[in-house]
Amino acid sequence: MITSTVAELFTQENKHIDVEVKGWVKSFRANRFIALNDGSTLRNIQCVVDFESMEEALLKRITTGAAVHIKGSLVESQGKGQDVEIQVSSVEILGDADPELVSKTILQPKRHSLEFLREQAHLRVRTNTFGAVMRLRSALSFAVHDYFHKNGFNYMHAPIITGSDAEGAGEMFRVTTLDPKNPPLTDSGEINYTKDFFGKETNLTVSGQLEAETYAMALGKVYTFGPTFRAENSNTSRHLAEFWMIEPEVAFMDLEGNMDLAEDFLKYVIGYVLKNNVKDLAFLEQRLEQEEQSKPQNERSAMRLTEKLNFVLDNNFKRVSYSEAIDILRNSKPNKKKKFKYPINEWGADLQSEHERFLVEKHFKCPVILFDYPANIKAFYMRLNEDGKTVRAMDILFPGIGEIVGGSQREERYDVLKAKITEVGIPEEELWWYLETRKFGTCVHSGFGLGFERLVQFCTGMANIRDVIPFPRTFTGIPYQSFKFAFMSLVMV
Ligand code: 4AD
Ligand code: MG
């Protein structure tokens, strides 16, 4: 008797062998055909029951959602589209699923909306769509580690609780053990954080970059891959309050090297899933095509999912300076026809996602790396250019996603960095340790941050970032609305 996963059964060379498998019933048809899935693959294995030789009471318990242990013989299938099936000799019910209760959940095999699935995040991974998305997410995270391991990087665990604001944007979740109803106060009536758990104000990290920089100054090439938190009031299909970020940081590497690294890395991880997740991708591609059918013709994507992924592999990312991009945007049709919500009038404007998407999807029609942004719209740690007004920043923009990577060459000069920190009003005692790295063997160095969920969105074609992370944590200040939903019909999930 061979104990297998469903995926292993499909690759089993020997037929007519005794096998056993455990999984969940997807459906049970005609008192005879169990479609069984155990999560190892998208495909269900058909288990054929001889109902005449089975007790009625047992047959009744084979219901959608139930966990079962099946023993039988693996045989070539008579059914169309199945290569093997199991001729069942015994069924043991491991966990019942009451059909009455199942009918109220998303386990019921019929068309559900993605919004409805979000309400049952604990069950949605049992659907084909979420099974495929989460297997892809897992494969992508393995590919991330694989890439860095193969390229001599050290994996560094950045702290989750920090005392600094790495992006200087003030979008942090506070961590405290003080009693919110009765906090200790200073003489001037403010909350006295010296009495707090860590003796000072602390928050959940928005980025592991600053700590990673200190490690790059010793280990050379490092990367972080961990959860990061942002209290942004952004209620969009691309923002989460808790998301995972990958942040490589490399000593002696300049911005060109940083661009090369980011491009090579993105191509590697996308190539990895194209090679290793063929079935899940094919399913997601089909799902996406179905969804696209419900959109107006001019909103439909020109490329299929795998075409889009291959397109990224086969083409160089277009490298464009911020100044060039502003010229393109200023002279663009939507700008002239006042179609942009935020018109581009002058150099220095911050780019909104409508601009980024125009550049990627309409103008260049390929991934774009924008670099050399105005200093005053970027973070304090970026290397100031000789012009005194731009910094060595880079953002990578992807079709359908917009910004997927943000990075820069870092300001390695102590005096320049110190002046900048003072200028933007960060208290020096918050970043003294960061400044110190510029005192002891400072050097040119660079890094970037990749939003992992945006990568998973790109690779799965899922429109909403809430559908690529197991339990999405998002801003709920105002009800979520997106024009996308106008086109969202019920899809087979
Ligand atoms: O551009 P960001 O803010 O850059 C940094 O945090 C740098 N410290 C990275 C570095 O240089 N080491 O964020 C990096 C990426 C973005 O490009 C985006 O993909 C993702 O993180 N991101 C988010 N993803 C989901 N939800 C959010 N709220 C996100 N904010 C940023
Ligand atoms: Mg950014």
C-alpha cells in the first residue's frame, strides 16, 4: 500500500497498485464519483465508489467539504480528461461536513464573488482559485530565497519592533503597553513614553532597510524578507496595512548595479513560476480570461497571463529618468485633454499611479525603471546627485500594477546625510546608529524593496491585493469601493 498525495498519484508510473490518500471531498456525484483534493495540486483525483457494496450511512457522510481517507487501487481512467482514478475499496470519514452548514459557505461548489470569498478567508483557500494563488505565493517566496542564496546573499532578519521611521512618512502603528485610558503623563501633560515597555516610543517597522544597511556594511550582500506595516489611509487594490517586503542591500554597488540586480531578480522569480507552476498558471490564466469577458472591450488586457509573464522575461526594462518621464507626461494626450486627475504641469510633481500606468501601459508598453527623482519627493536616505536637486532613486513600474519596486543608492556621506536628517526634522537620537555607519568605513551602497504581494498579484493576475495574501489587513476607515467591481461578475473560483 502506497500512501500518496494526489499530485504524486498523477505521476505514479505503476498502475494497478494499492494506494491510500487523504483529502477533502470537492464533490460526490451519482453516489459513485468522489472528486478528491488534498491541496498538493490543483487537480482532483476521481475516486470511484462501488455504492452497492457500501453502507448507506457511510455513503451519506461523503459530502462536499468532508475529510476522508481513501484506500483502493490506482487504475487508468475510463473518464475523459483523467489519466488515473482510484477504484475505492474503503472510505473512512475523518471529519464530517454537514451539507446544511456547507451550503451557507463558499465551500458549496458554485460561482461565488471574490468579495464573498473575502468574508470567509479561513475557507477560501479550499477553492481552486485560492489554492492556485497560494501555491504560487509559496513557490515565489521559495524562488526569492533561491535567487539570493545562489547569488551569495545572506538572509538577514530585520526587527519588527523599531524606534525609527525608516521612510520618514509617519505612517506607523504604535507599539505600547501603556494603559490607553490612563497613560502616565509628563509635567507638561504629554504621554510619558519613558514609562513605556521599551522606555521610548516604538512602532511596527515600515521597512527593514536601515537595519539591512548596517548588515551590508559587514556581510556585503544581504536581504530581508519579512512583514512590514503601514498605517496609510490608502484604500486601494494595491495597498495593505500588513504586507511582506523583500529588501536586498549591497555594499559597493551603485544605482546602475541596483537596477541590474532588480531586473535580474524579477526575471528569475517570474521565470521560476513559469517553469514550476504550469498547472496553476494555466488555471489562473483561464480564470482571468473569463473575468476579462465581463469587461468592456477597451478595458481588456491585450495579453494572456503567461504571455505577460514571458514578455517581462524577454524584454529589457526601459530605463527612463524622472525628467524624461515628466516631459513625456506633460506632452501626453491625457494630460493635454485634462484626463489626468492630477495634471502634470511642472518638473517636481509627484507621480501618481495614473501617471505610472500611462507610462507603462500606454507609452512604453513594457516594465519601466524610473530614476533620478527630485530629492524633495523622496526619502531622506537617498544619494544626492551632483545637480543638488535630484536623488539616485529608482522605482520599477509594472503593467497593471504600477510601482512594484522602490529603491535607491544610499547617501553614504556623513555630512550630507546628517544635514538632510536635520533638514527633514528627524531627531538625531532616533538615527544615531544609522549615522555611525557613515563614520566607520562608509562606502557606496544600494538596495531596493519589492512589495511581495504586488509581485504575487502580477504573477497570478489577481486584480485585488486582498486576494493574494492569506488574511488581508487593510485600512477600513471608509468602505472599500473600486471601479473594478463594476465589471466583476460571479466567477468560478
Ligand atoms: O517604495 P517603498 O516605500 O520603499 C521602501 O520601503 C524602501 N525602504 C525600500 C528599500 O529601498 N529597501 O516600498 C517598497 C515597495 C513598493 O514599491 C511596493 O511594491 C511595496 O513595497 N509597498 C506596498 N505593498 C503593499 N501595500 C502597501 N501599503 C505598500 N507600500 C509599499
Ligand atoms: Mg515607493
